[in-house]
Amino acid sequence: MAKAAAGTDNPATPTAVRIVVAGDRGTGKSSLIVTAATENFPANVPPLLPPTRLPEDFYPERVPITIIDTSSRPEDNSKVAEELKRADAVVLTYACDQPQTLDRLSTFWLPKLRQLEVKVPVIVVGCRLDLRDENQQVSLEQVMSPIMQQFREIETCIECSAFKHIQIPEVFYYAQKAVLHPTGPLFDQETQTLKDQCVRALKRIFILCDHDRDGALSDAELNDFQVKCFNAPLQPSEIVGVKRVVQEKLPEGVNERGLTLTGFLFLHALFIEKGRLETTWTVLRKFGYNNDIRLADELIPSPTKRTPDQSVEMTNEAIDFLRVTFDVFDSDEDGALRPRELDELFSTAPASPFSELPYTDAAERNAFGGLSLDGFLSQWALMTLLNPASTMENLIYIGYPGDVSSTIRVTRKRRLDRKKQQSERNVFQCFVFGPKKAGKSALLDSFLGRPFSDNYNPNTEERYAVNVVDQPGGIKKTLVLREIPEDGVSKLLSSKEALAACDIAVFVHDSSDELSWTRATQLLVEVASHGEDTGFEVPCLIVAAKDDMDSFPSAIQHSTRVSQDMGTEAPIPISTKLGDLNNLFRKIVSAAEHPHLSIPETEAGRSRKQYHRLINRSLMVVSGMTTFCISIVHLYGSCHFLYLLMTCGPHGTSLPLRRGVEGDYWGSIPGGCMCNMSFDKKGIVRTARVI
């Protein structure tokens, strides 16, 4: 595959091109390659050529080319498929003197490329031009136009003759050019207009070059742009000429301040129409764009490595920038970004990230579909939590001026938070569990300020809702609710680190349905057990939804028993229908802020803790035995012991001692145990036991 240059001014520029030549037997594949490489027509050609490399100075772009020949034998089909998948460009050959090989392009080769999902430029080459029947002369455009309409991946069509050296170098020049300067990402051939993603990238470049932000490139700004992209200044007469060309074709492309955005875009469309795609691609790559018209990976910092129980949040610098950006694009000053204002904000990005799952519909909007400042910042907080690299990338697109790596921070490990009995996080993620029809989706809807609906729409996919929660003292925290469908719990818990990202879990049940309560408590035990087994225990709250309905008869007894058995708080009653949420979201945040509390304990978990206590007690006994014997030495050493050397063993085992005074000695040690040591007449210990 084409490699991007690392550590250069143009990290997205390919530094090598791999071209694969394929086609039917006898269409001139190998002769084409040999003639291009040696400038001589071969008298004898082997059935399959080894990889052929054209030096970097073969074409003006100075990018080396590797040409791969392919076998026509049916038994080599799998090898051919692998080579095609590794190609940066594909040259498909047909023989001008064999019309059936041309038909095979549309019936076999081009469909095969689609089947293999080979999404690279295709150059169609008619070889053996010198052998075509002079009575069957047909224009190339007439022959290829129907095929090119059907297969848009065809970049160029050309006819050649290796024997007569007709247009042989051009074949691989066009193939290389299709890789370095492809038409597809930039221009729509049907509408003869720039593609939306190209317009977005060029708009961002225009804004970056418009230093005084007056909506036009002055002569000085235009010259700076020229120097940056092409390492050569424009002469004053050239600047006048450029603006004149634009003004003649598009009057609004130039105003008294200079070249407008409309004029800037028009110039690039004009370059492409005239076949000068390299001009637009040079500009795009100078500003870091790759062939997908996205910023090259090298320009986006990798998020700091973190453990599973650490999360990522935006820094204050990023939040301050987003606040200012919000105000700039809130053109009607109504305190919300309406859809058109949000589209304008992201008009310099490949697309609005908030229009894609899981961010779409995840924040609170007003009646006009507008995002408040809290909603806007909440969306960014969610994106940072789930995909911090996407946050940094989009901050670059919308014009963040500083080092984008300073816009995110990694939080402290939650295990350390638990030891310190306080979380320092500003964004908390809450997993919402519960059986079907328990009211999980209604809970998320109410969190986003949406009206209650009696219609039941089962949710089979995970869903997010994010909003700001006002805490006492004017403190704001961001809460992310992640709804886990009942059928998705097993899949979630199949991962050891499933609960690592969870700051708190909520278990919702229908308070009028005993079966719903039973299933909710089963889920609670499953999640709690998983946390105990993996070390990712999380605080848990139980929510009794549909409090506007009568509770099932034994609800109080059941909830009391579960609370006592598992050490959880009593269920929190709510009614989304009546809008009575009982400060639930504040309680969720408060519990998440204190990760050492509200952690349920299963019976297996208690047994495990008791086992560990016994182990610790045994260690204390052994430690106490050591202390006791050392005390004996200090107490009796001068009178009764010449020398004492002891090694400790478990309860009831003999401990070898040397050089004591005859008799038995007893003493108590920590842990409620006694130690007995017995010496013979020679002062040699007979036994020493912990009892």
C-alpha cells in the first residue's frame, strides 16, 4: 500500500506506489511492463514477471513505483486476489485486436474488484493497438463511455502499443497520478462540482489563511498561501491575473478586500476541470489531509495510555475554547445552537460528529432542535469519554489554536479513588440495567427532558444519554447514562474489563411487577459477582420505577431483605410518568463521587472476604510467635539462654530452637494463642508449638 511520509511537511503524501497489472491471458500485460521499464520491446516474455521497480526519478513526482505482474492461470486466482487487495492502483488490460477481452472487463474483472472490495483507482489500458483491424476503428470515448458510467472507479482509459512504443510511459504515469492525485475524493463527474468533503477541507484551509478574519484573502494573505503550498511567491501581476479570471467567471468571487471563499473554491474547481488535480492535492497535503480528505493520523496525537479503570475528560482549556466557539456560532443569540448553526460550526470538519451514533440524540435539545451550552458541552464530554482521539481531531477541524494534546486529561484510577474515598472526576458513566419494560428508556428520556410516552418501544441496542447535573454548592458534574438491554448483559459481562469504565450501576425495576423485581435483583447479583471476581466493584443503586402504580404485595419485605443481605441502600422510588424523579440523578452522582460506598456484597463475596480474614489472622499468629520468642530472648537471655535461633511455621508445627535451660516455657502471643517450648538437660529444645 502507498506509504505516508513520516516526519515531513506533508505527512499524508504517499512515498511509494504499488501498481498491480491484471487482465486476460494474451492481452499484453508482461510486454507492457517490460517495455515501460526497459524502453525495449521484449522478444521473449516469461509467463510471469517478478516485481518491477521504476526509479523515483522516472516521473516528475519523484515517487518510486513497484509494478506487479499477475498470472493468468486459474490455479493462481487466489494469489491474484491477494495482490489486487494490496494494490494502490489497478491497471486492467484488454487487447485492442480481441474485442471479447474488452467485454470481459465489465463482465468479470471490474465486478471481481468490487467483490474483493478493492477500492482503488482503476486504469483501463487497451494494449496491442498496432494489431487492431483498421476496418474496425472506433473512438476510445465511444467504446469506454458506457463502461465508465457503470464503474465509477475507472479513473482513466488509454490505448497503447508496446511493439511501437505508443503511450507506454503514460500508462503508469496515469496510474501513479491516480494514486497521488485521485479525482474521486475531490470532484463529482456527474454534477461537475467539488464534493462536499473537499469543500469542507478547502473552507478550513481558507479560514486558516485568512489571518485577519475578514472573509477574504488579501494580496498578502494570498501570497503567503502560495509560498506555504508551493514554496514560491506570486508576482503582483500574477495575483491580479488570478483575481481577474475569478471575477470574469464569478463576480462574487472577489470583493474589495480580496479573494472570497466562493472565489477560492471556484479556482480549485477550475484547476480540476483542466486536469490539474495536483494543484488542489498539493494544497490539501500541505495542510495535512490524506487521500480520504481527513487529517493524517500523524497530526492527531495518540491519547495517553491508561488502565481500564481510568477515564478521559476535557481540560479547562478545551472547555473554555468550546464556550467561546458556542457563542460565536450562536448567531441568533438565543442561548442554543440550532441544527443549521451546528452544521456551520462543523462545516470545516468532514462531518458533524454529533450526527453519528452514539452521539446523535444523546443530549437534551429544545423544541427547535437546538443544543444549549450544557447540552453542547455534554456531547463533547461523551465523545471524549468514548473516543478521545475523535475529540482532538474535531477540535483541530473547528480551529483549536493550541497544542491539541493539552485538551484532554486522564483521570485517577478508580481503585485509588476508592482508597481515598473520593472521586476527582467531573464526568461519571452510569450503566443502567434492568429487565424489559422496567422503565430504563423512560429514565433516559426523562434525563434529557423529554415527555413521557405510554408507547412501549423495545430497545435492543445500547443507548447513551448525557447531561449536566447541578450538585449542591453550584458544582456541575456531567453524567452519562448507558442503557444496557437485558439481552445484552451476558455479552457485556463476558469481558473481564466490562465494569472497568463503569463509575456506578443502576438497576431499574417495575415496582408493580414482582417478576420485574426478581429479574432486577438477579442482574444485581450477576453484576456484583462480576465486580468481585474481576476487582472492578462498582457502587450500585436500585430504582423502583412506575411509583405511580401500586407496588406488588411483598415489595417492602423483598427490598428490605435484599438491602440487608447485599448491603445496598433501599430502592429509590420514581415516577417518570408524573415527573417525580426524587432527585435520582443527584443521588447517582453523589454515589459515584464516593466509590467506596454502596458496593453490594454477594454471599460468595462475603465467603471470600472471611477466607482472606482467616489467612490474615494466621499471618498475625505467625508474626506474634516471632515477637514472643524475641521477647523471651530479651527477657531471659542473660540468665537462661546462651543462644536462641528460631524459624516460624504454621499452627501446631515444631520450631527448632537451640541452647536453652531445661524445662517447659509457656507464653501468650497475639491472636489468642499460646506458645510452648521444652528444653532438655543440655539446653537443646525438644519441641516448640503454637497452640
